[in-house]
Amino acid sequence: MREVMTGNYASAYGAKLARAEVIAAYPITPQTSIVEKLAEFVSTGELRAKFIPVESEHSAMAACIAAETAGARTYTATSSHGLTLMHEVLIWASGARLPIVMTNVSRAMAPPWNVWVDHMDSIAQRDTGWLQFFCQSNQEVLDTIIMAYKICESARVMLPAMIIEDAFILSHTSEPVDVPDQKLVDSFLPPYSPELKLEVGKAMGFGSLVKPDQYMEFRYKAMEAMTSAHDRVLVVEREFKDVFGREHGGLLERYRCEDAEVVLVAAGSVAGTAKDVVDALRAKGQMVGLARIRAFRPFPEQEFKALASKVAGMAVLDRSYTFGAAGAMFTEVKASVYSNQKRPVLKNYIAGLGGRDITPKIIEKIFEDISVISRRGIEDEVEWVEVAGLPRRWK
Amino acid sequence: MTKSYEEIPLTPISNTPSTVNLTGLWRVVKPVVDKSMCKKCTICWKYCPDAAIKLIDGEPVIDLLYCKGCGICSFECPAKCIVMVKEG
């Protein structure tokens, strides 16, 4: 059934259709309407789940960890400072190998105080061992939640996943969303049944102490799991397409990249704007494309290697900045193509922090810039876009 | 003996409670109670962070299998009847 809904409601419907059994959450702007909607589903009986209103995000994740250990399918949602407060327990969730699924409405970190889109909160959790999916549309949010449970609960993965929605641009903007039939979702996603779980009457401690002689083997296993998640993402998306007739591009969505000379690399809602710009420039005969990072973890390294051998320039747009280095997406793209025989010119554009609009005009200028430097060579690797006081004009 | 990564579970699982770890082995100094001076106020029992003090007839008895020798009981005792003595 097609309905008009916000990204937040798409998240709530995703968790409901996946039949989350325990939801523990703490409200934070702009995530609140996700858990409000889920609380409504639970109170009306539309969703049979235990809803735990906790006193902090740290507790929300702790409650999900406990419930998931006992074999329940769990869901939570947060944003920004809530996510970063969870940081410690995020690492616990992945180390304990619990396939929890969470929506993070990606929002700027303070100060300066700001509630608008920015990827710093999500990027800061890169090393926690969670799969990370950046979404472009509300439909993708709903679909990715359902897919994420199937990817993460498979025996070879057993890791948690974070579904990233851009604050306000997705979270509070309404779009037509196909809400699939519950029976179809049930046929696609079986109930969660882990091989090992905490059971009443059977005392067990999970995640207990190991000494230096055994610690690395557990980390090695988690590494293998994240590596095999790469193929699981592709397999599960193919299955999803068979059932629901939709797909979202695997780990790296390539839009008009086949014969592109230069490509823009971006993640999240800005990809929608970028596709329009690509279409407009293609109509004028320019050979441009978009590579949308859908999965930031596991990182689509092979996909980037293949793409890099075919293009002259790659403009990597980061909606956050890693102080002392560059944008995190840029450094990852750069690292992944280093061993290629043929390497394109790479440049990092820092744009749209704290909810500043990334307009079609700006994307056009980025394409113009990367086209020029892919012929002439690069001067500065990292450029901040549209900062008052800097000489370059972007509008 | 280090086990291969293929032989271990996803996360370490223990089927014994943490009481199997006799943390009293960590101790360098141990509390010794002079019962003649004890007023049975139970403050030591309340403050012990390891619950290693049992009350028998209202008087403290230290469980040396778990007492780590932190000395909080000795510091808090108003009657000054608990002294910390270096282990053998």
C-alpha cells in the first residue's frame, strides 16, 4: 500500500513490519516521532512488542543488548548526542555479536548547538563494529531496516546495523512510500532464532573475560563476519528485489557511471539532488556520474577499485570533517584505490555541515572543478565549500 | 592454551558465576577485627564494596576468600577496632 509519510514514520513502519519484539528508546530531536509512532503501534496492539521507555540512550542500547541476548529481535532509534552517548555500548553490542537494528537520524554535534543534518555523529561510530547504511529516500529507510535484520541475523554475520536517515531532509519530509504487505515481509524475513541465547534456568555469562592469549581470535571472528556481510548485503538485496520488486544499489550505488569521466561520491539524501544534476549535465553532453556510498561499513572497497580504474576524477563529498585529517569518506575512498594500477584524481569537498543546503548549483560547481583538475592536476586535496570568508564563490 | 578462532563461540560464554574467582588472592593487607572493642554498629558491613563481611551475632567476620584488603572497613570503623595487617 502506498502512503505519504516522513522518513521517521518509514523507520517506525520498517521496525513494525520486521516484527521487532523489544523496543527500548529515549527521545531526541529529530528522532522522536519514530519512537512515538512505535509506542502508538504497541499501545493499539498493532505491534506485539515490549516497549521500554528508558532514562538515557546508554540505557536504551543496554536494554536492547539484554533483550537480544535473550533471543528477542530488538530495535531502537536515536540521533546525534544520543548516539554518541551510546558509544560504549555500541561496541558491546557488536562484540557480543548481537544483530540489533537501529535508526540513527544523522544530526550535527554541538557546540555550536544545531539539530540539522550532518554526518559527524554517524561517522564517529565508524569503528564500533556496526554495519552502517546511509539512505537516500524514505522508501530506502523502510526497506533497509527489513533487509538489515536479514543480513545481520544470518549465522555468518551476527553483527548490529545502523540505518542512517538525514535529519529533517528525510526524517521530517513526506514522500510516497510503499508499505509492503505484512505477509510478504514475513515470507522474506523469518523470526529471529539465534543458535545460542540466554535462557531461564540456564545460568550463562556472555562476553566474559578472556586473557591476551585468546582476545585476538574473537576480534578475528568479528572481522570475518564484517567481511562476509559484504556479500550478504548483495544476496539479501537480490532476494528483496525478487519479493518486493525494488532495489537500492547494493553497497555502492553507481548512477550513470558506466562511461563517466568524472564521478561524485556522496552518501545520504544529497544523492537525490546529485542524480538530478547528473541528468542535467548528461543532457548537455557531459560525461558525469554519481557513486553513492550506501554501506559505509562494510566499506565497498572492491567496488571503488573497479570504479577508480575507469574514471579520470572522483569528487568525494563529505558531510562531516575529521579534524586533523580530511573527510572520513574521502580518506576511505583514497585508501581503497591506492593499490590500483590506474588511479583517478581525487578531491575532497566538505559541504552541508549543520544542515546547510547542498544545492544543485554547488554540485554543478563541484563537477566543473573535478573536471578541470582531473585534466590539469590537483592543488589542494581538501576544500571547504561555501564558507563565508573563503575566496571561492559557489552560488 | 589458545584455541583456534574456528573453535571458539561468537563471544566468550561462561557457565560459572564470578564467585569462582577468589579475589582474596589479590590482597596485600588484611583486616583484623578486635571483637572486644566492636560496638556492632554494622558500618563496616554496609561499606564493604565486595560484600566480603558477614555479620555473625551482629559482629563482623571477614570472608578472606573475597576480601581484597582495600581497608575501607578499617577507615570507616568509628570504634577503631579493625586494623590492616600485612599479609604473611
